Amino acid sequence: MKGLTEFEGLKSVQLNESGQFELNWSAAKFGREKNAAYEIYLIKKEEPPALALSLLEAESGDLLATIEGISDDLGDPAQAGQLLATVEDSHNFVYTEAIDSDLYYIFEVKVAGKTLYRKDKEKKVFLTKVNFPSANKTTITPQPDGISLSWTAMAGVSTYLIFTDDSDATPTYETNEPKLSLGIFDASLNHTYCMRAARGALISKTCLPISGIGTSWKPIIMGISQESPLAYAKVGDELSFLVKFSDRLRVLDTSLTLPLLLNDGSSRRAKYVRGSGSDTLTFAYTVTSGDDTTMLGFGEALEAQKTDALIDTSLRTANLALYSLGLSTYSILDTVYPTNPESLGFANQVTNQTAVKLSWTGGLDHNFDHYTVKLCESSDCQHNCTASKDTAEQSSLIDVVDN
């Protein structure tokens, strides 16, 4: 049987989705058909060969820099390195040990027990180095419910890990996209997070700082409710509104007001009452004559005379915008009395019928609900009456009793 006639050596070294080196080669050829066994060798170096420096720099933008060369230039793993494994009937090998991104890896594959003597001085080897890119400036964008972080995507990276501290073993956040949204609580913390890039089990050693998160945050209004809801309010009633913020605040401008919008386009102002030092401020408004509306809304923002009317414990000025909280179903305000009904009369002559139709005009109101009708003896309108009936119409059928 003739010996080995052709073997091109290692074809490629790639980084798979799991963050492991994956080696590939073509089958060796023999004088007669034969299944070969292949030996995989490795050298690890802290510094690259001098001839490889310029080539590595050219590929520094890739997550995995790979250089194909000969053993005389890059190193001879089969002679000076470690035998990792011997595989049979296979043309690939996965290096499952954890990859150190600070080291340079030089791989060689040869046919077990066979040598191509004419190729001894030109043995093909691959030098590889993991290069985790550095993130450019992180952009922080305020949102109504927190903040949005974004950065430039990193080539070859599948996951971005956000740590509260670079010494933490477990990330606080994890995202597959070059962006992340933080909720109100985390967005308000004046804290510097850091980010590591990852591909499978391969994680960058350097944790890149993400600063300025808390400094760009402004406390915001989360919602409005009523302290003691009134479905129907009249002159003299007090309406109390609770304005809840994302953070505890100190009130520096006690002239602060909450604008209230009526149906006719006019506005009223509820005055600040209490709440400094908490996350909820109370505003009060007393209903006065002329405050008629079937739907109470709010203005675009709280109104203040000072730009720093509200500050949090980190001295950050609050955002006073109401963020399109829009119209609400809060109290109907009714301060105008309805007009008196007029022209009361029976539709036909009253006889000893069992019922008769009574009709009228007037009795109008902006917030009309119903009329109350009863029929009484002409000499006694307090006691000798039929039972009261409610109707939304301007007529009612009244039961008649003789005498």
C-alpha cells in the first residue's frame, strides 16, 4: 500500500456561535483509499511572532483575527506545542476549552503517523487571536418611562452583558441588540454600569464603563388620581388631586399649580397643598359658581414660577410635563341651577280615568338627568300626593285616584 500522497493541512479556524474555536480541513489522500486519523496541535503565546504583527493589525476590527502561514514564520505546534486530540473519520475539531482573549493561538493539523517530507519546511499553520472591540460612546435618550441606551454594534458579538459592577459574576441586564431600555428606578440611579461583549461562552475581560445614566435623568409625573373621588361636584365642594412622581421630591416653589381644563376651553388652577419630601404631591381646588363641565381635563404641565420648583435627593430638577394624560372621568362640576318647569298641564280633560298624561316645558340644565313628578290635592301639596316618578321626558302618565 502506498503512503500519504496529499494533505493540504488546516483549511480554516473559525469562532462558532458557542464562542469556541472550530478547525476544518480536507481529507488526506493516499496511494490507496484509506481512512486517516488526524492529530491536532496547539501553541499558546502571550506575544505574537514579529512577522504576524502587521497582519494582525489589519484584522483588528474583526472579533477573530486569523492568519494563515508556515511553521517557520509563525511557530511549529507539532514540534513545540501540545497534542490536543487525535480524531478519526472526521475533518473538523472543536476546541472546547475556555478561550483567553489575551493569548495568541497557533494550530496545526497533521495526519497521524504520516509525513510528506517534501513539505516539511512549509507546514501550514494558523495563528488566531480574539479581539473584542471597544464600544464607542453610549448614547442616552430619556423616555417617558425611563431611558434608552444605544451603542454601535460590535462585529461578531452575539450578546451584550450589562453589569452593575465590573466585579460582579452575573450581569444585571443582557441584550442581543446594541441597545437597552432601563425602567424608571434604574434610570434614576446615579450609577456607572459597565458592559462586556460576548459570543456564546466567550466573554470579554474588559468591562467598558457606561457613565452618565443618573445624571441625565429627570423625575417625571407617573399619573394623577383623586384623593376622595366625587362623581358630581357643586359649589363649595373641594377637589383634591394626587400627582405621583417617579422619585421623592422637595418642593421649592409653593405657588405650584395644576391646571384644570373645562369643556368650554377655560381653565382653573388647583393649588399645591402638601407632599414635599414624598413622591406624591396634593393639589386642591374649591368649586365656585360658573365651574360647569361634564369632563375635567388637565393642562400640558404643572405651572411654577421657578425653573427648579421641584428637585429630588440628587438635586435633579423634575420634569413638570403631564405627558398627554389627557381628559379624565374626574368630577362633573355643576354650579348652575336648572330653570323651573313651565306650562304644566294635562293633555286632555281630567275625568274619572285611571291615568292621565301630564306635560310641561322648561326645566333645562347643562347636566340634566331627570324630572321628578307627582300629583297632589290642590289643597295639600305635601301629604295628599301620588308617589313620585322620575322621567327624562317632558311628560309623564300619572295614576288618578277618585276624590
